[in-house]
Amino acid sequence: MKSDVFKTIQQAIEIEKQSIEDLSKRIGEEFVKSVDLIHSKNGRLICSGVGKSGLIAKKIASTMSSIGVPSIFVHPTDAIHGDLGMITKDDVALLLSNSGKTEELLFILPLLKRFGVPIISIVGNTQSELAKRSDIVLDASVREEASPIKLVPTSSTTVSLVIGDALAAGLIVKNNFKEDDFAMLHPGGTIGKKLLIKVKDLMHTGDDIPYVKEDSNFNDTVYEISSKRLGMAIVLDKKNEIVGIITDGDLRRAAEKHKALLFEMKAKDIMTKNPRTIESTALAAKAANIMDSHSITSLIVSSNSKNVEGVIHLHDILRAGVL
């Protein structure tokens, strides 16, 4: 029994995979026209559907809104009972139906036409009534549904969802929508923090920056690292320019290598030269990625790799909830 279930799950995934591959081969000019049409209108994208198609339409509306394309889901039944009042000639209708025969959608078609609203349909039957009466038809047909009971919408809803995502991707390019724009629409949660919080918002500055001179002795170096509690100290030359960094790890390695001679050494003898830096205007998430890729816990903040502006530590980024 378990093997039958496992086989069925595998088949379902393969069927859906094939449905998406079939879709990729059908992508044509009508997709570009859809993006251009939505982009050209000053109103909203009105997404509508019934049942499972309605759920996909809701998701598409949500995705579009998240990338700055004003969108709303309107149930066709609600539309004919007053919600048509929110639709204007500046809008575009995106209607979803696998069969293309959904009565509720067909009922509102002439009403949308009367308002002068252009219609894009995502439909599984391109010869259906809905397809014939649409301005642009996006073919969402599938060979078969992925479930053992072929009546359950599976592959068809997946393909419709992928079409919606593809349109969103096209609109991101068409509208020149950037990460900063996305961040402005997602100020809450981890996504917003990753895209809004910059290094300058978290870095230590002024007297909180641990630094020593090239000729500082071992005791002074250890004291600076310990007192500032960032696990490191920046090494500066006579011009107060960055020449190196000393971390807790550098101290341990120096102790193992030099033993009793360690207390006679200067900062320049222990430091790591050419330390990594990051600009204050960079995203804190970028700083975290640099730290992770180089197995370090702090970065010197500098716009020219010479003058110190601050220090950002991994703990600062974690406390801010960026990761």
C-alpha cells in the first residue's frame, strides 16, 4: 500500500512537471500583449474566477499588488450583485476558467464589455465561449490532471498559477520595479527588514569602534578588543588609515604560534592585512552574506577601504531580525 501511495505521488509530480513544460513551449506574443495591456492601463487588474480557479485568481491579484500593480479579486457572483460598481473603463479584467464555460463568468462578460474593460482570459479550452469573447487568450490547457481522480483540479490550477506568475515577472521588467520598490510595499516581516535595513542603521560608531595603532603592544590590543566587546580591533597606521584587523581568532593563533614571545609583539605582527570592508549604504543582509561566505562575524564599514566609518557585527544583524 505504501508503495502505491509513493508511486502515485511521484506520478502526480511528473504530470504537473510535464504540464509546465508544455506551457513553456506555448509561450507566445499573447503573453507580451497581456503585459503591455496591463501596463498601459491606469486602473486596476480585476481578477475573477469560481472555485479552484477563483483561489488562483486571488493569489494572482495578491502577487500583482505586491509588485505595485493595483489588483483586486472580484467574485463574479458578487459582481452582479453590486461589486460591478468598483470597475471602470481604466481597468483590465483577468478571468480564469479551465473549461471556459463557467456560467458566472459568462454572465458578467457583456457587462464588462459595456464598461469598455478589456478581457484577458486564462483558460484551459481555447475554443470555449470565454476564449472566443476575450481580447487576449492565454492557453492554460493540460493533457491530464495530476490526481488519480482526473476530475480534481491539479495540473490545470498549477498551470494557471504559473501563467499568473509569468505575467507578474514580465510586469516587473516592464515597470522597472526594483528591490527598493518591493521593500516599500513590504515594510513588515523579514522581507522588509532584508530590503530596508542598511549597514549604517546597525553599525557601531565613534567611541564604540575598537581600534589600535600598528605599534600598540599586546596588552593594549587585548584590552581594546575585550572592552569594546566586538571580538575584534581595527589596526590603523600613522595616517589613521586601515592597515589590518585583529580578531579573537588572530589572538589565539598568535598565542599557539609564538607562545611566551606573544607579549613582546606589536599589533602589526598579529593583524590580518587587507581586511574586508563594506559601505554604510549597503544592505545589512549583504553584510551577513559576506560574513557567512568568509566565516567571519564582523565587518569594517568604510567607503574607500581606508577610513573607518564604523563596525557591523553579526549579532547586530541577528538582533535586528534581518536573518
